[in-house]
Amino acid sequence: MAYEMTLITTMAISVLFALSLNFISGFCGQISLGHAAFLGTGAYTSAMMTKASIPFLLTLPAAAITAAILGFIIGLTSLRVRHDFLAITTMGTGFLFVGLIRQQEFFGGEIGIAGIPSTGLGREGFMALCIGLAALFAIFSIRVRRSWMGFVYDSIADNEDITRILGINASTYKLIAFVIGTATAGVAGALYAHHFRFIGPDSFGFVESMSVLAMVIVGGIGSTAGVIVSAAVMSVMPLLFQFIDDYKLLLYSALLFFMMRFSPDGLAGLCSRTYDKIRRRRA
Amino acid sequence: MTIKTTLLAMAVSTFALTGVAQADNIKIGFNVPLTGFAAADGKSALNGAELAVEQVNAKGGINGNMLELVVYDDQASPKEAVPIAQKLIEKDGVVLGISGSYSGSTRAAAGIFQEASIPYIAAYAIHPDITRAGDHVFRTAFVGEVQGRAGAKLIGEMLGKKRVVIITLKNDFGKSLAAGFKEAAAKFGIEVVSEYEYSIKDRQFGPIVSKVKSDKPDAIYASGYFFTAGPLVSQLRSAGIEVPIIGQEGYDSQKFIEIAGAASDGILITTSLDRDSSVAETKDFISAFEAKAGHKVDMVAASAHTAVHVAAAALAKAGGMDSAKLRDAIAATNLLTSIGTISFNALGEVQKDVQVQVVKDGNWHHHSVISDAALLAPPVK
Amino acid sequence: MLYVELTIQGIVQGSIYALIALGLTLVYGLLRILHVAHAALFTLGGYIGVIVTNQTGSLTLAIVAAAIIVGLVGMAVYKLAYEPLLSQPPYIALIASIALFIASEELYRIIFGPYGLSYTVQPMSGHIELFDGFRLKYVEILVISMSVVILSVLGYLSLHSRMGIAWRATVTDPSMAQAFGVNIQNVRYLNFFIGSALAAIAGVLVALLNNFVEPTMGSVASYKALAIIVLGGLGSIRGTLLAAMLLGVIESFGTIYLGHLIDRDALAFAFLILVLMVRPQGLLGAK
């Protein structure tokens, strides 16, 4: 069962990470191309702490806080630059994060951090924790979506200037979205570090940022259910595709492309359209 | 339409996952990058490993049982390597694992193999922490520090050059080479004039070349892989820098000579494979590899080939598939392989001679051998 | 003297950046799409350049072939990938573009092999001696002069040819241009053809500089070109050229003097973020 548990844990961590980006990009409409930096911040924080013999569970809030501090700073820049400029700024943050980690011997530099201690929860316990945290955040996401706050986010994503005219302090709401989203990514990072038990600068680069954004958009940006499904499937897709070796990444990218080309609103859109079609046929 | 394809693909893959393998074969797990940025080395490593399996099986296998390589593509990513290691151990029931991959994925997988008490051999991954995962993890390649020290001896003592510039590839490979080189530099009277770093993505070294030129060194110690070292060496030479350039096993590929062209002439490297060897194991390997792969041999292929032979010899000696006996048999290895006679120290690091190769007339050739056991002693903890 | 050399090296690198980023900024100016797959066309140009040179021995032919073939591929990319997505939010096209980029890298690896290709006889391998032994390679002279010539010709055409005027009108106000009888579709095709052809030429030149093309050759270009067009002020051609040159020179000095603090990519983005905080619209962007 260890293999299945590893896969499920991987899926749960990816779901949590993808939902954290969905909070910023899906709910609040701020596209981020550097989200892996926050995963990395959480992972490094937590790994350094458990290596210093601090109990794993205590490192979770610490990972959330350090990631949220970084997220707050990036959130501030989002007040200054917008749209595509913001997207590229977040991408820059990702490169800066990796570039700085690489040069710090304190963080293991190029060598990364190996031999991260086990969580002491056991494989089952750790899996349960990952699933639990992902589920918790999913429920939180759905509730926010249906609240007044979710309504404000919708209107910011739709048209920020009009939101401001309505007398809503869009800046505060945007900052809150960044802080919640990045703190969650930090927690996902702590889980990531203790799942793979080896982290290095390359684990949190541009590729990782792109693949999490792809998960969110394939799921259907803003749709919690869609993102859960796509993150779970896409995180283990390379493993499922092992049997076609050479064409694995090609197939992955082709699926991604055709998804965008033929169902730009992702799985969520695909499902609702299929559902409508069936209903219309019945009627 | 797309959803159907996805479902179909998933259905097919589940079938593939549960597919039954042949009985009675001894299975060796092999994680290797076959797609993505590291695919070139992965391909060579896979060819080398497959060749070794064919050679063992052609001689009747291990006590009548055939070897079978179970291969998974890890894209050189720790994220892929962890579940792959789990799968090899649990689903495929491999008796031991071999990494034909880079450091990150190998380090991550090593922990899983160690936890399951299944031996794991890293063919050419260089990360110092790999063997520190535990007593079941071994490595058939030199750690960077050892090779760096050999480079210092080559430059300071054998070539007698004292003012050296270091150009370091900024990853675990380059960094540990530079550390070893600097550690031994003083011993051989070398003065490190300056050190420059570049990223694995760089192919254009104009600024570094200009600066090195103004440093006027006696020799250059430059780490890199063929795809960075080829352009680097060619750019150093075409700027008029004629001093010796010393590289390492990362250069060790025909592709380096192809890229650097005439500039590659006279370049020295420290590596594992001696192209002009008169030893039968090495000669056989070189000719058989070239016949199989259709291109010239490289260090990565030789290392993967060696790792499989180490595994095969240990399996024969252990006389069964008991993990503990197998581990002890690997630890006690003393085997003549395509990269010379090798054994392991207490940490599982390889002990062997360093081959110095030189480019002459568009091919790698024998230059000298460094067999200073004290200098080449790998770390023990 | 070292500073002069570093500056020249920066200009060589900057010229390459300019050729790549110009196509990207043309696409952005017209369609508001961050066209990551542009870097895949750059790689394709490199491959065609090496293959044609090795087969025919003519570098000129190789450059022309690369520009035309890749230009046509660029038009096809627009038609098949982007046109159907124009009504969608921009990040949809961005993800489609990234998917296209990964798929292309994998295709190059499968078709041309994982080891990459080199020129059998490297063209233009000579050099001229400038001062105190400073050498400028023929390739480097070619890189600088190519980009100067191409960019000035394009600049002239955009100001003085019918097509150029139509193009500028479309960028400024598509619906107004259409009302005046400009065929927007043709402008877009032309745009993709020219942009992709420029990337292809950059690919051939980089292949010459390194004597090497590989499947992942475009990976740096894929994000750095984005940084450059944002730095220049999205859609501004002059801004893009300025940003490309500035970044080339900054990286050149940074590699030597800041290399121990921060790597080359991070340096580029640190500069970018710094500029955006002061000027959120980029160096020469309109507010």
C-alpha cells in the first residue's frame, strides 16, 4: 500500500497547493506566474526547523507565516502594477526566490536540503494530515466563494475600477487574498518537504509555477471542485503515462493545449456544458 | 472528445500498471530521465545499463536466472523519483535499484530504498548526501570533491601550472568540484586567481571570457557538462586564450568535441573511462556500446554499465535475493569493470583510479592515470 | 579596456535579445497575448539553420530558409492556436502557449535526438583583432550588424510603407483601422510572419555563436523575452529594443561583478521589478 499512499499524499499536497493559487488567481483574478516561490518558502522554513529538531506540526504555522509575509510584500506590488505587468512581476519573484536560495550556503545552496527528518506521524498519519488540510481549505474556499467576500473578489476580478467606485476598499481585499493564498501555499510547502524529504532550488522554479497554474486553469479557474480534480489527476499524470515513455511529456502538453483550445473554461466548464446538453436533450 | 481520450489513456495506463511480469527473472529497478532537459544523459545511461544486462544474460544470467531491467522515466525530478522508487520496491518487487539519473531524483529515491532496506546504486549522480541516506546506498562515480582534488594534482603537479582561474558550473556538481579543487590547491602550490560562476542554462560566456583574459592565468579549471563546456571552451579559445583548460567527466562525451570543434584539441579531463585501455572489460564495453547505441561511448553510459555489473556480481555472490546478503556482497565488491577495478568504502563511495583523458585529432585518448589513494580517498561519513 | 569588452559582449547579447523580443512585442501589441511558444520558433530556426548549412554548405541559404519556414509556422500557430482564443481571457492563450512550447521541445527531442546538433564545419569562425589583443569574432559582428540592419529596415517600413501604416493603425485602434479598410486578418498574419522570422534568424545566429542547438535551447528565451517586453513597456517597440540592450549590458557586468550574490536570471528580474515599482508601465510604456 505504500505506493498508493505515496500517490494519494502527492495528490493531496498538489490539491492544497493548487487551491491556494486558485484563491489568488481564481477568486481575486490576480494571475501569478511565481506561486512556487511560496511553496518553496514554506518548504525551506519547515525543513530547516525539523532539521533543528523542532516537531513537525509546530513548523506548519511557521511555514504559513513566512510564506504569508512574502505574499504580503508581493500583494503590495499588486497594488502598484496590474494585469500582465503583475503576472510578469510574480514570475520575477519566482526567479528571485530561486536565485537567492541558490547563493545561500545557509539554505544548502545548490546542494539543497537532504535527509529531512520524518514527521513521526507514520505514512498513514501523514497522508491523513495532507488529505485533512486539503479538505479543510477546500471547504473554506467554497464558503468564502459564497460569502460577501467572495462577491467582492468576483467584482475585483471582473473590473477593479468599478469595485473601487462602489466604495469598496479593493486594496485591502486583494492583500487578504494574497496573504491567505500564500500562507496556504507555505503549508503545502511544509508538507511537500516532508513528503519527498529532499528539497533544492530546482524544486521550486518556473516549471513548478507553470504546472500549478496549469492545474488551476485546466480545472476551471475559480472552480474549487474543478481545481481539486485537475490537481489530483495532473499531479500523478507523468506516473500514469509511464507506459508511453518517450511521448509522455508530449501527450501531457498536447492534452493541456487541447483543453485550452476546446474548453477554455476548464473541466468545470466542460462538465456544466455537458450537463446542460444532457438536460436539454431530455427536456 | 478530450475527456474521452483522457479516460481512455487512464484506463490503458491502469491496465499497464497491473500488467503481470514474467516470473523467475531477477528484477533490477532503474530510474532514469528519458524526457525533459536531462534526456540526453538518460538515453546514454539506459543504453549502458541495457548493454550490461544483455552481457550478463548472454553468459547465462545469475545462476540460471535472467536479469530484467525495470525502467521508469523520472525526468530528473525528485517529485517523480519518490513514487517511482516506491513502485519499484512494492509493485515490481525489484531486488535492488540503480539510478541512471541526476542528483535530485537520486537523493530522493535513495531515502526510500534505504527505508525499505533494499540496496541502491547511484551510477553517476554526484550529490554528497546520496550515500549518507544509509548503509544500503552505494555510488560507482566519484563525488565531486575527489575529482576536484585530482584536478588540482593534475594542474599543480603534473602540468606544473600555478596561477589558476576556476570557472564553476553553479549546481551541486560544479560546486563540489570547486570545493575539492580549492581544498587541495595549496598542497600543489596553486594560487586561485579568481573564480567565476555560470548557470547550467548559459551557453554564452562572453563576459567571463573577457575577464579571464584580463586575469592572464597559467591554466583554467572549468567544470561543466558537454553542452556548457563545448561552447565555453570554444569561446575561450577563439578569444585567444591558449593556456591549458582542465575539465572533468561532465565533458566526457564525443558531443563535446563536436561542439567545440578544433578548440577541443588538447583539452584535458579527469574521468573514469580510458578509451585506449588494453583491459578486455573496457575494450569490450566500448566496442559493444558503439554497436548498440550507434554513437561514441560516454562516461554516463560507462557508469550505468558498471553499476549493473556490480549488481550482477553481488547477486551471483549472495547466491539469493536476500537483501541483507546482497547489501553485504555489494559492500565487499572488488570487481574489474569497464571503468577499472572498483571497491566501496564504509560509506558506500567508490574507490578507483582517476583516468586523465586528452582530446587528440577529434577523439578522446589516454593521457595519464592518477592513483594516489590518499588524495582520492572519498569521504567516509 | 575590460569595461569596453564587457560592454561589447553585452551589446552582442542584447542584439540577440532584441531580435527575439521584437517578435514577442509585435504579437503583444496586436493581440495582448503573452506568446511563450515564440521561444520554440527561435529553437526551430536554430535547427533549420544548422541542418540547411550542413546539407548545402551555405549559411545565407540557411538564414533565408529558417526565416521563411519559421515565419510560415508562426502564421500557422496564430491561425490554429491563438485565433480561436482571442475572445477568451488572456491567461487561456498563455497556458495554451506554454503547452505548445513544451510540446515543441519534446518534438524536437524526438525528431532531432536528445543530444543536439552542431555545424559540421562552423561558418564564420574567424575574427578581427581590435586593440590589445581584443578580438571581435565575425559571428559577433554579424549578430550586431544583422540586428541593426533588420531593425532599421523594419522601422523604416512601418513608417513609410502602406502595410506599415496599416499595421500601426491596427495596433492603435483595430476597429477604426478596420473602418478605414484595413484587412486586420492580413495585418495579423504579417505580424506573426515577421516576428517569427526574426526569432528564427536569432536562432540561427545563436546556433552560430554556440555551434550547438538543442531541444531546450529556447527555455531561457521563453521567460527572459517576456521580461524584456514588460520592461520595455508592453507593446512598445522602442522600449523593447532599449530594454534588450540594457539587459544585455547589465547581465554582462553583473555576471562578473554580482555573480556571487545573485544569478543571471534573478539579476534580470531584480532589475525588472525595480523598474516596475518606479514605472509600473515599463521603461517606455504609455500609461
